[in-house]
Amino acid sequence: MEKIEIKKILESVDKEKFSHILICVDRWDYDYFVKYVKREEDIDEFIENFFKEHKGGMFGIEEVYNLDLDIDMQLSEFRSNHREKANKSIIVNKNSENKIIIENALKYATKKHEGQYRKSKEQKPYIIHPINVANLLRKYKQSHKIETLVAAAYLHDTIEDTDTTFYELVDKFGIEIAALVREVSTDKDLKNEIGKAKYLAIKMKNMSNWALDIKLCDRLDNISSLVDVDKEFRNRYIKETLYIVSYIINNRKLTNTQVKIIKDIINILNIIITYSYDDYFKEKNDINNLILLLNQKEASTC
């Protein structure tokens, strides 16, 4: 297996769940395959069981990568063979630290949004929205940095809708989370200058993948809440969303995660337009066109 392929695997694997990656080979036809060793498993026992399972000498282990060690260093070696035991104590401490960050982000956002309410017939506390966005991220996104994304989701409206500053978030939650929150925040002057729909479409087209994941989950939760808002706002938000989604599909390379979220946005829009929208036929045609575009985009990501 080429080093560049191995690097992609090492960079995408959940390092909290797995401790080692084994690059294995079927010597009959030299097909490579990957084995993942979980944190709770003993690496030596895992390798011993591998050879018991694959008797006859046709299967082998070409390389062993330890996810607690420097990846680039291991990739630079001719044949990596790092069977060192996993450092479980570091992972436990890291998990505990991540949990604290998430809890603190939720508490901080709850305090900052205190007294704010959602646009709805019922006066729902605003913090319900960031919580929904965080839950949607957990549903759609698989990442070894999911805690960072969830914390940013809880905080995603604090710069835009409260007195919170970017530097305040850096001080309390670190540059990575603060940068994500700033990236998804709206520049109100620029929005007013070029129009909200166009501003958001261009902004989202140029976002980092993580920021776009948050922003799409934000849009999905807002779309899901449209049945509880007044008719004028609902109609305007539907048109705005159709424009933004169409622009993104046509002008950006999307990840599988983003395609799934957009597909659900379109499905919910389809239901709302069918049952509670005045300009049914025009918008229904727009929806059908988006579904066709998204199917093409989905095929290109496979």
C-alpha cells in the first residue's frame, strides 16, 4: 500500500477509539487490507490472534502504526513496526478534558443567550437551537475532533447574537473553537450591503468543511422549526434556503456528510412546500431540480 494512502487512513481514524493500525496483505494476490486495534485490546494478543485466524502463510502484516506516536516519523520509515503499548491514561485524561470543554461551552452559551427567544409562536428559550445544532452534528458527523465541533455548535451564535467577542472565546475555549465560531458568524454590514441570501451563499461556499458542517446543521434545525413561525417569515426563509442550497451544490465540492445534511434539508423543504406554501408549483419545480443536482453530486463523492 502506498504511503499516501496509509497517511489518509492514519489522519482519519478515531485516535480515541483505536491505538494501532495494521497494514495487512493477502500474499496470494497481493491485496492489501487494514486492521484496527481498539484501545482496550492488547496489541501483541491482537497480532497473535491474527495469525491464528489466518493460517497457511498466505496472510501477513506488512506494517504496524502506533497512533500515540508521530505519524510523519513512522511514515518516513521503510517499514513501520511500532508495537508499543497504547498509553491509555492519556486517552482517559483527554476524554475527561473534552467532556469538561463541552459542558463549559453549553453553560457559557446558556448564560450568554439568557433572555433571548426563538422566532416562534411559543416563546422558546434560544439555547434550544444551539443544543439542537450540536445534536445534529453528533448525528451526521464522524470525526476524532467531534468534541471541538460540538463545543463550537453550542457557541455558534454567541459572537453574532450576544456581546461575546472572539478574543473572549479564545481565552475560554482555545483558538480552534473560537475560530470556528467566528467563521460561521455573520458580518451584518456585509450582509446588509449585498443581501442576506447572496451573502450567506458566498460565505458558505468558501467556508472550511468543519464550519460548513455546523452551518448546514444550523440551517437544518431552522428549517425544521418553520412550522412554528409566521407565514411571511416562513416563505422568505424557504426562498432564501433554496437559493443558498442551490448555490452550494453548484459551486462547491461537498463531503458525504454535507450531502446527507443537504438531502435532509431538501426533504423537509419538500414537505413544507407541499403542504403550507403559496407558490407551490414554482418552488416544487426548484426542489425537483435540486434533488437531481444533489443526486449527481452524491454520485461524484462515492
